[in-house]
Amino acid sequence: MAPHYAIDKTLTVNNLRFHYRDWGGHGWPLLLLHGLAGTSHIWDLVAPLLVEDAKVIALDIRGHGQSDKPENGYDFKGIAGDVIGAADSLQIERPVIVGHRWGAMLGLWIAANKPGFLGGLVMVDGGLVDMSKQMSWEETLKRLSPPKFDGMEVEEFRARIIERTPQGLLTPAVEAALLSNFEIDADNRIHPRLPPAYHEQILRSMWEQHVTEQFAKVDCPTLILPVRWKGKDDPARLALKEQGAAQAEDLIADVEVTWLEDTVHEVPIQRPHLLAEHIQRFLRERL
């Protein structure tokens, strides 16, 4: 298979400019959504593996990456409107959303609240647990606010990545995907692309969202790919995730739940081939 490279493009929706990456391809239209504080580059290792089965696009969501950063509109309804508007602008009918973390929650919200819009949904380690059941808002804000990277030198950030990354995972492509979350100034210092105030707005919308109430309203084929690493995961949080997966399996009409074992949260960069295989099988067998 010849290598496929993304073309960086822009479109305008709701008077905002959005950046997206387009790999081309053949088959089902796939719309890839990143997690909170991420960018479309999280999909750089997965997307080229999917082009034989799908037309692949990854969007920088409002406030993220190279897309515009307005002061408001960071609730699920507002951001879902951006995603739906982007699909309409690109003349994509019945896309399959593949969402990672917060992107999975967003895909779930669209599937539940816009019947008939999606051709399918793939939820990658997200959208299974009501955050308010895990922790209070104050604890959520404390634990999930962004790390204090603003102004850090690139080399120091790189050293931290190396220290915290499983051996063998940090390749130049992975490093580029992680660095894409930041702007780098003339002094070689990094600055988060998602402003902290907007990060907090999104966190609040996530904390208030009752994902389990959305399950029964999903009307499209759904693949759920949660991760776990027994012995390394927090037992209480893993138990809630397993409970949420069981609820989704009971309540979503057309659903498959496949656990990715011995896998970390950043699946698209740790195990891109495994993730691509599951997505390809879903497209071929379930749609």
C-alpha cells in the first residue's frame, strides 16, 4: 500500500475558521475527533492505515489546535454544532465518528441527540462514566486542569515526555503529535494552544454531562473500545469504567464492546495498528 499523507485544510462554520487534516481515501466517511487539549495530530499514526476502507478527516475542535478560539460555545451543544456544520460544509452524509476520550463523549452526544445523522460511532476510551459520580467539581478541577507547561523550554518538555513514556513508544511521529498541542515561540518555549479558561469551560460541560442517559438514544451501530491495564489502573476508576461499559452494552441497540488490554489512555499513539484493525473490521462487518 502506498503511503498516504494528510493535506492541511480549513473551512468556515458558525463564522469560525476550523483547521482539519484530510488523508483522502475510499469508502465510508470517517470524522476523527481528538480529546480535551489535543489536536487532530493525535490521529497521524492511525489515519493512514484506514484509507483503503474510508475517507479520513480529522478536525481541530473549537479552541484547539489551529482552529479559532472564541470566548464561548464550549458546551456539548455548541461544539456538536461545529462538528455537524463541518460535515455539512464538506458534504459528508452519515459520517462515522471516531472519538478519543472527550471526542468519544462528543460523538456519543451527537449520536444520541441528532438521530439519523451518523452512520456509525466508535468510542475510544471515553464516554462511559458520568464524571460527577467519580468526583466532585472541585476535585475534577484540581485533578484534570492542564499541567503547568506554559513557558517551559521544549527540551525540558521533551525530557518529561521521555521520563513518562513507556519504553519504545516515543518515536519522532509520537513526539510531533504531542508537541502539536503547543505553540512554540521564538525562545523555544511552549504555550498550550487551548487557553486555560476554555479548558475549564469544557471540563465543566464534561462533569455535568450524564453519558449513561445518552446510551438508549443512540440509533447507529456503535463500537466501544475502552482500555485497561490490570495491575496499573486505579481499581475504583476501572470498576466505574467496566460498569459503564456494561450499561452501554445493555442499553445501546446495536453495540459491540471490545476491551483493549494492557493499553494506556493514548491508544492512537501507543497502538495505532491495533486501533486501525478494530475500526476497519467495524466498517467492513457492521456497516
